Amino acid sequence: MSDHTAPLLRALESHADPAFRDALGPRYGIVTADRVIGVAMAKIHAVAKPLGRDPALAESLWQTRVYEARMLACMVDDPATVTPERMDRWRADFDNWAVTDTVCFKLWDRTPHAFAAIDRWATLDHEFGKRAAFVLLASCAVHRKGTDGEYLARLPLIRAAAGDPRNFVRKGVNWALRAIGGKKSPPLRAAARDLAATLAASADKTARWIGKDAARAFAKADAKA
């Protein structure tokens, strides 16, 4: 363990809440093989705030196999130094939606490797690895990364994965479709709505749910516009 990692683990442990820890699975669906201290996200942010960007520290925190330390790792890592190899290595460790989503949403969508990673992971068999592809696509859309062409080229990935019934995959795929359809670009909005309509008419139950849920979200957003 790094000399810098140990005091951060102690700082996290100072915010430990056993009741919160015990509720992660039953209440939030967060189940992990990593050690869980039981620290709320706001407290993890508070520990991260004074640290700045430190890729070496991020890697050391990741290697602790502590749930909260892995959350902290993505908050202190530097997107400019992230490599595809490190993304693949961290991604292989994903075993819960919370770490998956936080790493994608707070770190990886800011790297120049995001769209290539989406392409690599979108057909994985691993549930959380596959979820990472679509959460990363959604994160890029929400944070206004990439071009229209990069999103249009990846709508077929959404269509291909829409029949995956695993809960965390289907929700990731749904989020990606809704995020692309929520962008201001008329071509993206039209393409996402067309895909939602196609999926909503599918004979596949999961694809149909994704399409109908996205269509409802689009209709609600359009009504407010």
C-alpha cells in the first residue's frame, strides 16, 4: 500500500456508516466483492476535493480493492494520462454499477479514448464491462463530447445490444439512447427517435422496453421544448 494511500483510507474510514454500508445492496443494488467501508458519496467527494489530480495515487487507490477507494481513484485520476490499457484493466475489475458509472461519468468520457473503448466493450459478455460501453456513450453525450458522426456511427451498437435482458446492461443501453436523443442536434434527435420507435415495435421484450421508455422520455422532453 502506498504511503499516500493509507491516510486516505483512514480518512474514508472516519466517515464510515455501518447502516449505509448494509443498505448498499438491498436499497441501491450495489453488490461488490470489494471491501466496503460504508461512506456516502458526498463524503467521498469531500475527501477527494483537496487532492487534485494524481494518476499514481489513483492507481494505488484502485489496487486497494476497497469500494470507496475505487470511487476516490476516478476523482483524482488525470484524464490526460489515462491510457486504453489502463481503461481495459480497470474495466475488467468492474463488478457493480456504481463504480462502473462513476468511472465513466467522472473520468473516462473526458479522455480521447472514450469512443474507441465503447467500440471494444459494446459486445463483451461481461455484464458490467458491457454496461460500461453504454454508460460511457451516455456520459459523452451528456457532457457534449464528440461529433454527430461519432454518435450516429454507434446507434447500431445500441440496436445490437437492445435485446440483452440483463438488468444493468439494458438500463445502460436505454440511458445511451435517451442521452443521444436529448442532444440539441436535429439529426441526432431524429435518429434516436427513429431507433426508439423501431425498438418499441420489436418482438423482443427487452428491446421493446428500451424503445418505449426512450420514446416516452423523448415525448416528455419535446412537450417541454
